[in-house]
Amino acid sequence: MHTIIVGAGFWGAVIAERMASVLDAEVTVIDERPHIGGNCHSSLDEETGIECHRYGSHIFHTSNEEVWNYINRFSAFNGYQHKVFTMCRGKVYTMPINLSTIENFYGRHMTPSEAEAFLQGEIARDHIDNPANLEEKAISLIGRPLYEAFIQGYTQKQWEHDPKLLPAYIITRLPFRTSYNANYFADPWQGVPVDGYFKIFERMLDNPRITLRLETSFESVRDSLSADTLVIYTGLPDRLFDYRFGELEWRSLRCEWEVVPVRDWQGTAVMNYADKDVPYTRIHEFKHYHPERTRPMLSPRSVICREYSRTWHRGDEAYYPVNDERNNALYAKYQAEAAKNPNLILGGRLGAYRYWDMDKAIADALATFREKIAPRFGK
């Protein structure tokens, strides 16, 4: 049985590597883009030698030991611990909201227990027992003043929707603490690959049983496939079926790149901009991800990227699914349609219409290989 994998991001690359290494299977991987790695692709800036994440910052973090052991076969990690700051009304605060943020915002020192009691008072003012949307959920967690300062404007820019119209679960991805812990992630294993993300994908796909074809769409090869070809599809599920049930909604990004003539532009890898009147959501400064790379770190120039959130339209890169009730119901129709074909497997962030971190995509790919693919080959 021949296999074609559509998409060379993490999910597709893991499936390809496992099939070639474990099953000795011949696999063809295609991708529309001129590079491997999907949205996790990184490359060196030619002017400065700084490793840049070309589709927004990607910090690997996981609590899954299987995933951590697997990904370390292809790269060591530098132990980078992600910390984010946010610019709000002309001042910089730690983000996610922690005790330092609370103290600086309210202009008073508090112990953790005092902060908890104080915020309970703020929360009680609105009496929201059963939050029905993102705004209500956020206020029920941190109170209205912190919500309006740090969440409301950023969310409106990120989703181009009033937070009252967004589902409550979105805000639960953001940690909140009443300690001074400023680490963005709590996972035991964190870091950025020492050789960059591109090298991970290069090593994963470096197997003579894997044929890689870039700048190749599925539509361009579809008619040439035999009836028994196993198609593992990580692209847009509505596009696969020619949008017969309608379009799924996605969020996309526009990145504005600049080489700046300073050694350090903002002092951190990511600075969020909470104010609604600032058009971009955040600025990335990539040299901070590799403090171990002395020459780029000390260079008198730096690379920054302003990130603008926008609604996805056909032809754009899809970044985040809009997992509201309507879109999830629409995806279920495409999922049911795909299930009619025993030689078709949907997966990956796009194919599964899921907002996955990298480790979740890898974990799902490993599980899919074990449960759905290896048994087809008698393993």
C-alpha cells in the first residue's frame, strides 16, 4: 500500500518518520509551501544570523514524557523558559497576570493571601456565577479592572470579535497566579531546539523511504493516486471536500519584519500590547530564544516581528480554528464525510480543527500511528 501525507508540519512529519522507521513503508510527503515544518518553520536571517520563527514564536513545552523523549531524538533543547510581558497604558507588566502584575497595577504591596482576598472582592462586584462568554469568565476569575486592562483590548484584536461573543473556554488557556512565578508555562520540559526547528524536520524526514515534494498541492496529484492509496491529510478539511458544507472559520496572522540597528530592542522575546488602539497584538524579538548563541546575541542589530491578527480568507495561512458551536458542528460534517473513505485519515491542527500546542500534535500523531496506521501494516 502506498501512502501520501499531505502536509510537512509536526503531525505529518511524525507519521512519516514512524512509518518509514518502524514499518519500513514507502511514504510520499507533499506540502504547498517551499519549506518543511509548517507553521513551526524557522530559518536564519541572512543579515544578522539570528534564528527566526517565521510564523510567530514557538516554544516547545510538554508534560508528556513520551513526547519529550521522542522529540529529543532529533534535537537537544536549550532549556529556554518563556516569560512574556505586556504593554498597557504606557507601562510594562508581567504576563500572565501574577502577583507582580497585581501589585503594579493597583499600586500596593500584597501577600499572596491578601491578593486572593482583594481579588475576591473585585470579582464579587459583578456577581457572575455562571459565566456564559469570555468576558464573563475572565471577570469571574480576575475581576473587571484587570480584565479591562489586560484582556479586553488584546482579545478584541486577536479575534476581531467582542469578548461577549466568544466562548468562555478561550480564557482558560491563560494562566493566572497570585505568586511571583512569571514563567508562562508550567511544564517540566521546556526549551527551543538548539539547532532550530528546521533541523528537527530535516532529520525527521531524512529517510530514503520518504519522498518529499514541496510546492505541491494535493489537488495537483489527487487524480493520479490509485484507489488503494492511503491518504493522510493535514490540510483544511473543508477545502478537501470543495467546501460542500460551507467554510470553516480560522484566524490568520500578518507578520511585519524589521531589522533594527540596536543590540536589544525590547529586552525580552515577546512583548504583548494590550491596548486596543495599538494595531498589532505583540512584537517578537527572536535573538532572545538563543542566549547560548553568543555572536547573534551580542550583534549590534536585532530582528523584530510585529504580529497582526486578522480573519482568514482563502489563500491565507490558517493559524487558529474558531471552535465555536457553529464551526464545530460544521467540522463534524466534514469529519463524517472523511470517515466514509477507509483510506483517508484526517489529522494535525488543521485536519482535526483543534487548537493544539506542538506537543499535543506530536502526541496525537504517535497515537494515530499506533492505533490507526500500524495495524494496517500488520504491526
